[in-house]
Amino acid sequence: MKKRKSTLPFKGTAEQEAALMQVIEEHKGEKGALMPVMQKAQEIYGYLPVEVQQMIAKGLGTTVEKVYGVATFYSQFALTPKGEYKISVCLGTACYVKGSQAILDKICEELGCGPDECTEDGRFSIEACRCIGACGLAPVFTVNDDVYGRLEPDDVESILDKYR
């Protein structure tokens, strides 16, 4: 499968920008303002694209490099858009030894995008995670809040069909 990066353009609205500017204004001058502003920005936009990082940096009087450094250090921040259906494949030890890499590969093949990417139509995003706490069901993946376990690669297509 040929890998390609998601090409979804940034689609911020004037309302989202106004909400972010209000958050920045509320925290301007506070020590330690960067984290709470970034958290609120992610709530507003769903992720932290470079355009949002630039607004935060300018608004707080810091550098984009600092904002990016925080965004990439903490796993709670996403730099790519998330789909309507967020697929998370567990690659923790129990799942991995029972074949979760093959499950992840099959999902990527079916959807035409890789981990940390979003399908071009914005419906699905895929991420690999370390453990979701369902080791007894290994291998496991989730679609939003739905958990699927004891999987084989052949199970993937019919599960994805429920969301297509």
C-alpha cells in the first residue's frame, strides 16, 4: 500500500478564531498560560494545526517553535485532524503478540491512509496506541467508544462497513 499524508486543508471558522482569541486574552500575562490555552484551542478546533499554533504564539508573545515543542511533547495534543470515526488500534504487548500489527495494517489498507492520518473525506482517522486496558480481548481496536476484540485481519472489513 502506498502511504500518503492527509491533505485536508485547515478549515477554521471566524467563530473558532474569536473563541481562541478570547481564551488567549483571558490568559495573557499569566505564568504557565501556554498549556491551558493549547488545551482550549484543541477543544475549539479538535486539533492543533500550524495555523492555530501561530495564533497562540502571536497572542501569547512566544514562538511557534515553543508551541510546537509542547504540542509534540504531550500525547494529549493532536497535530492532524481527527475523523468523524476515530479508530485506535492497541499495539500494547498483549495485543501485539496476538497480531494487532496485522489488524492495523489491514485497517490502513482498507481506508487508504496510515496511522496519525485522516481519510480525505474526513470520516476516519487512525491512531496506534499502547494499551487500552482490554488485554483479555487482545487484539483490540476501538471506533470512537465501540470496542472490538479477539480479532483477525479478516474481521476488519465488516467492522468498518458498519461506519461507512
